[in-house]
Amino acid sequence: MSTTEDYYCRMTFRLKVYSASGDQFQRLFNQVMQYADPRFQPIAPYGSWGDGGNDGWIPEDGHYFQIYGPKPTTSTHDSATTALQKAIDDFDKLREKWQNVRRYSFVMNDRFEGIPAPIGSSLQDLQIKKQLDFARGFPMKDLMDYFMQLTLDKRQDIIGGIPADTVTFIDYRAVSELLSSLANNASSSLSFLKDTAPRFDEKIKFNGLTSPVSLKLEVLSYQVTVIDDFLHTRDSGLRQAIAQEIRGYYQESKTVILDTSQDAANQRYFWLVEKLIPPNLPAHPHSLAAYRTAAELVIAKYFETCDAYEHPDSPSPA
């Protein structure tokens, strides 16, 4: 497996984790764990019995998992407070309804920031008081490690297909539907660009983009004529409508992926790719790979025209 494929898988999974909460997060965790360890069994609540504090387990090890997926908008303090209470309360439920509880993992969507210290400390106390083999927090770094150890076909079952290292064929149908979807959603209030686009390498450096994203943008820049040819046969306002939509998405990406985020510039690129995928697209790896390739081509086109990412003449980068 190539380094680029690994990077794409890592960044796409990172976004998937970042946006997941509640039941969606639990399903994501279960999917990774079932592939990573076939002994893992997810648990669904049953009537008034519920799940007894058990969201999943490995029976042979007496290992029980409790899963907590706060919404991305939940403050760190509120999330930590709720998680701390849940970690202790749900363990007490376990011993009431389940047997052979020897190991306890509290899975929290920390969005790769780490398990809050009070939770780790409380679990350490719990391990000693309940005489467990271990009681620990399960951070998203660990889930990422499990995910990245999977074969590519299993990864793609979780995140969908990823674009090939080398783009040798662009699916015109995917480009057409992608652009049409953008055009249908675009604002009717258009503003026309007047700035001259800078050199690709200058803009890439200014925005802090690095390999493999920077290399992919450079390669795709030579294929944006596919989009030009498509737009040439459409209404003259379509190009600007899509440009405005892309600008709006990029501005939104800056509120979701903050500058303090790890690898923020590259992460925004992957966020934009996912944002551009038409809604209700069948979740088939080949379909997703085609539309992700088309989305990357769209980003390359509007990166060139300075609708996506910042112009080097801007006061500061994104």
C-alpha cells in the first residue's frame, strides 16, 4: 500500500471521527473493532433491560467497552464532566447485569485531543477499587491505530473508496453531477473575481499545504480543462455560481478545522472533498472514489482561481 493511500485513509477517517457523535460514533467504533478483532461483539439495547452499561465486549477476555460520543459543539469542560459521570455510573451497571468483568475501556470521541485527565485518574482509581486487570480511557488515537492496521478493502468499506495515486481517467459523469449539484445549491447573488491567480507553488506554500495534497493539486491543475469544457456548454453564470459556492465552503471549513488543528491546511482539503460529494450518493466504494476524484478536480480548478484557499496577497494565510 502506498504512502499516499495511507495518508488519504488517515485523513478521511480523521474527518469521519471528528463529525461523528452519539449512535453514529458508536456504529463507527463497532465497525472498526469488528474488523480489527473478530471476537469483538457489539451490544444493542433491549427493551427495559437496556444494555446494562455494555456497548460492546470481548467475552473471552472479560473486556467491556462503554462508548461516549459527544457532539463536536460540546465544550471541553461539559464533555469531560459528562464523560466522567458516565464512565463511573456505567461501570456500576456492568457488575449488576454482566459477569466476569475484568477489563473496562471507556471509549470517548476526544477528536484526537486526548482523554481529559480527570477521566484517566478516575479510571485508575476504579481499577484499584474494583480489582480489575485494567480500566482505561480509549482515545481516538488508539482507534486510528486499529483502523490503519486494517487491509485497504476493509478501510474502504468504512470510509468509502479513495482516489488513486495517479489520476489517469476522469469520470465525466461524476464531474457533471458534481458541478450540477453545486450549481443547484449555489447562491443567486454572484460576485466576479478580478484578481489574477498566483502561481500554484506560491499559493501552496503561502497556505501551508504539504505533500501529498500539494502534489495532487499540482497534478490535477493540468486536467482542469475537463471542467472548463463542461462549463463552456452551460449557462455563462454557472462558473461564477460554482465559484461562489466553493468560496462559501472554504470559509465554512475554516470554522470547522481551526488553525490550531493538526495539519489544518491539508485537513481542510479533505473536508472540502467530503463537502462536495452530492448528498444521498450510494455508499459504494467505487462510486465514492469517482466522486472524490471529481471533487479534487473541482478544488484544483477553484484553487487556481483563488476561490478555495487564500491568495498570497491576503494579510495572512488561512
